[in-house]
Amino acid sequence: MQNQTKGIIYAVITAIFWGVLAVALKVAVMEVDSVTIVWFRFSLAFTPLLVWHIIKRPEGLRILYRPPLLLVIATLALAYNYIGFMWGIEYTTPSGAQLFIQMGPILLTLAGVLFFREKITRKQMLGFLLALIGLLLFYNQQIGALTGGENIYMKGVLLTLSGAFAWAVYGALQKKLVARYSTFTLNMFLFGLPTILYIPLADFSQLSDLSPAMWLIMAFLGINTLVAYTTLSLSLKYLEAGKVSIIIIMNPLITFIIMGILTEMNVSWIDGENFTLLSVVGAVIVIAGAILVVRKKRKTIPPVVASSESA
């Protein structure tokens, strides 16, 4: 198999996992609070990385007790990104949260222009404009389709956008850190510190009464974090980061398709979504704008961060 094909396959896997993630989170939050879900995801992703380092690369464990300051800040930003996205899922819809979280890669590109002196092209400027227009159109149509709870939806949108901003901070700092440390070692710390920080806030009693089906969903959420970031790293090993970004940023379409099917089936275990023609058009405009923003030449793309939680 050629390297480019491998990279495409790994990037598609990442996009699929992140596309399904929003739906699974919406189901899980019906029985488990957001903070406990985030703690569970971080802890389940951190544990195998810790074991791997103990067995295969014990020297990498030094980062746990002597982390660079930038890594600590990046970790705090990622920790908030997860909870911001989780709150967005809770107060809005899977499709809505997936769309608004795409502001993360867009803001990361803006950070590259402001802080790393990267040049911005006319296509990228057009992408920024399209993304903003699409978000406003999508938001207005979703609000128009609601019969109530507009303030709650607005709260969810703002929390999701704050999570996207936090991810952009993480991505900008990760861009510097990856030049000095391996991705697996960075991820070990990035998942480990939030596991500790969220312990006092998590409600572990909720985990004791879960059904087998819900336990499977919770396990999937933790495995999703580990697999998606691993396949992301592997895709960037075999494929240009610009192409990886474009593939991964399509993950809201996967969420839209899944939610459209579930809404049409009228299932009882998740609330359906109110899709209007204009809201779908707005979503497509956002994705098109985001693609224009992140599409750069290979040398100007961050090597490990291609999309937000995505997380």
C-alpha cells in the first residue's frame, strides 16, 4: 500500500471517529454528567499511553514530573476544549456543536498569522468570511426551528465557541512543542493532567448504575479519544498535513448524515434534529469556508493539529 493511500485511510478513520463522537456524547450525557464523561475519556486514553511508556519508553515519563510550561498551558486549554465541546453537545445538538467547533482550526490559522507571521491568502480571507456567514445562517435557522429553549441553545453555542478558542490555543502551543517531543509522549501528558484535574469534579456514583449498553458507549468514548488522535498522527506521517486537514474537517458531514438518519427513523434514545434547507446550506458554507482557511502549502501547516474536537 502506498504511503499516500495509508495517510488517506488513517485520516478518514479519524474523521469517522470524530463524526460519530458527537452523537455518542449526546446519548451519554442523558445518564452521565458532562464533567464525569470528560474525566472518563481522558483517563481511558491516558492509561494505555502510560503503560506503553513504562514498558517501551520509560525515559519519556520524565515529562510527567518536569513538563515545560507551554505544555502545561496547552494541556489546560485542551482540558477546557473537551468540557466546552461537551457542554455544547449537552445544550445544543450533535450537528450544531460539531459545526461551531470547527472554528478551532479557523482560529488556529488566524493565530498563525498574528503570532507566527504566516501569510494569509485571498482564498483564506474568503474562507473566513464564508465560515462566519455560514455559522450565522445555520444558527438563525436552528433558532427559527426551535419551539423553545432559545437561550439554552445560545448558551451551548457560546460554550462550544469557547471550546474552539481553547483548542486554537492548544494547537498553537502544540505547534511549538511537537518539534521537541514525540506525539505519544505529549499525548500522555495532555491526557494525564486533565485526568487528575477533573477527579474532584467528577461524580463517580453515576458510573455504578449504568446499563451494559451505556458502559459500551462510555468505553467507546474513551477509546475514541485514543484511536482518533493516534490515527491522526499516523495520517500526518504518510500524508501532507493540508490534505489531512481537509479530510478531517469534513467530520461534521458525518454527524449530519447520522443525525439525519436517526431523525428520519424517529428513534427514542436520542432527540431528532430540525434540519431546514437553509440550515443545511449554512453548514455546507461553513465547511467550504473552513477548507479554504486550512488549505495551505505543506510548509505552513502545523504538523500534528488538523482539527478540533473534536475532541
